[in-house]
Amino acid sequence: MLKKSASLFILIAMALTLVGGVTAAPPVQEVDELVILWAEWDPANYLQEIGNRYEAETGIKVNVIQEPWGSFYDRMAAEWAAQGDSYDMVVGDSQWVGQGATQGHYVDLTDFMLESGIKDSVTPATLQFYGEYPAASGRYYAYPTEGDAVGWAYRKDLFEDPTNMEEFEAQYGYPLAPPDNWMQLRDIAEFFTRPDDNLYGVGVYTQIDYDGLTMGFENVLFSWGAGWQDENNQVLGVVNSDAAIEALEFYKGLYQFAPPGTNNAFYAEMNDVFINGQTAMIMNYFAFFPALANPGINPYADVTGFFPGPAGPNGDRYVALGGQGLSVLSYISDERKQASMDFVEWFASTAVQEQWAEVGGYTCNIEVLESEAFLTNTAYNPAFADSMTFVKDFWNIPEFGELLEPVQRYLHAYVVGGEGTAKEALDNTAIEQYEILVDAGVLTE
């Protein structure tokens, strides 16, 4: 009797869920908040400001969670490992795309970006390096959000001083001006290196932690026509090619004109030596140039100029990519995925990208980058817009961290420590990277 009653109850319950013979769809989950994880820095604050505008328009709250750079990847990796749904989106480093795609952490946004027209709204180089995986596959896992690249700041008062101009031209045979190529940059660095005056010609990245030195060296490596791998992902004879060796020798040569104490320097140290009046020029990511344009921070703000990376000996011109792309995480509900893509589509619109640029974000939107309003908004925007058309990046496969470690170790030992030769440093790097790629199945022996 109990069994019959239970069966009858089940039949009644099933009948109540049928409408016209079709099982009724479960109720749609209402999404009233979206959570985005990013690193702890000013662009994340700018994104929160844009998110507040989205909430005002849609009623959906956007909460940007910031994590210090040193633990940013670890926090995201822990969430991936747990297949958690604490975050809907992440503005992740370009190197993460391969891991996010192959390990299933990121939603494939290809159809969405094609159908919405987002793909064609950003510069091809940023789409390639921030969002595409594998290379040249036409598959996209991130929207280029915070464009960034290595550029240059310089002291216009030093460059435009009549005595300096006269002496420089007499010594080098051409006018003193922001350099068009790396050889000119080296001449200028040499000319302004005056230890007795506590003035040095150039500041360059040398930090051994994570990717600092690599990001500096890449500007020379790529502009020498060299790279990290060929079209078949081979590193032997590529990482240690003649062009790469020459580029590394050149980078070490620049370091001799750097201020003392910059033997482990990255973006903060670059701004510091410039603000302290110790350098005529520095390399740095554009994301950190707003401080140099601020008279409250930089006493040379009124005489600070900016230029994009110069060309190499054969005319190749590339700069190291910075910045990040916005990805939708795969472990959230379908409703939250759709709500996240709705936000991305809104954020990617030209009107909102104009707002993003106005509040301080570095847009990758072609139309905005070419607009008069953007190009005249800051002293560094023209150089930034130019740079975003010729950026290149490090590996973005899941093994990127393993591949990065020997680069940092051997380059720092040679450039800063003066150990061995450029050839030995790159030969050793190539061998270790080859072994990593074979173990990962990327290459076969």
C-alpha cells in the first residue's frame, strides 16, 4: 500500500511538470551581480568605475576583486583547480590563455566575438596575443581589455638643451632627437651617461623575478628579427640564433649606461630613477606613464616626452606586450556565462571603450585609438596607439612558466652578473627549453 501511494505521488508530481506534453523548463536564474578578478593596480579601479556605470544602466552590479600581483596567478590557479565559481570573469595575463583554453578554464568566445563584431573592433596584434589560442587558429578565449606595451619616456629639457644638441651632433654626426632605431638610442644613452653629475643615459628592465628582464630584452630580440620559437615550435637554433645572440649582446651593452642600483629593476624602479633625475631615458610599460605626467609625482612632468620602441638593424620594429584580456570562466552557470558575455559585448562597444580610455584604461579598440580625442588626451597616447600595432609576446602555452624560468636565470647571470657570453646564455636556455617542450609533448626528440 505504501509503495502504491508513493508511486501515485510520483506520477502526480510528474504530471504537474508537463505542459502540453513537454517537460517545463526550470526557472531561469536571475543574475544580479557579476564578479571579475584582476590584479591590484589602477586599471582595476578604472574597470570598477566602468562597472558602476553598467550597474546604473542595467541594475546588474559589477564587483572587481583585486589581488596583489605577487599572488594574482596563484589565486586564479587555485580557483581553476577547485573548478570554483567564485568569479565570473578574469582579466588574465596573455600568457595564461593557453592554460585557460586547453585545461577548460575559459569559455570559447569565438562564435560570440565573430557574431557580435567584436573581433574586428580591436587591433589584430592585440587580438592575436591577448585572446587567440592556438596561434593562427582563429579561436578566441579573451577580449583585449587593458592594452599595454613597453614604451619610452625621455627628458625633453636635456634633449632640447642647445649645448647638448651641439655637442651630440658634433660627436655622432646627426641631430639629437628621440631615436628612430636602437643604434641611435645607444648613442644617446652613452652621451648622457655622466656619473660625475649623477646622470645616466638609460634605464632598462633587469628584474630576475617572474618576467621582468625577459620583457625588457624582448624589445631588442624581436626588433633584431629573432624570437622564442619558429612556426614548428622549435627552439634550438632559434632562441640561440646569431640574431638573438647579437641582440643580447646589445642589451647588455645598454645596461652599462644604466644608473647604479638598477641591477634588479622593473616598472617601479624605472619610474623612480626618472623622477629622481638620474636618467635621460627609461623603458617602461605605458600603464605606468601616468605618474610621469603628474607634476605632483614627477618634478620633470612638464618636460617629459614619450616615444615608441625604435627599429632594429634591419628595420624590424616590435615592442614587448603587456596588458591583459577579459575571459569568461567555464565553471559558472549558463545564466552567468550569458550575463558575462552581455557585459563583454557592452564593454567592447566603441562608446564604452571611449569611456574606458577617458577614465584611464588602455583601449585596444581601433576606432578609439585612431580618434583625435584619444591621441590628444595625454602626451603618451600617440606613442601608445602606435605601439599597439606592432606588439609581440612570450609563449602562451600552458608550459609558459617553465619556459620562462631558464630565460630569466641565464639572461640575468649574463646581463647583470657578467657571467659567460651571450651565446652560452642562449645556448643553455635553448637546451633547457627544448627539454621542457619534449617532456610536454610539444616537440618530439
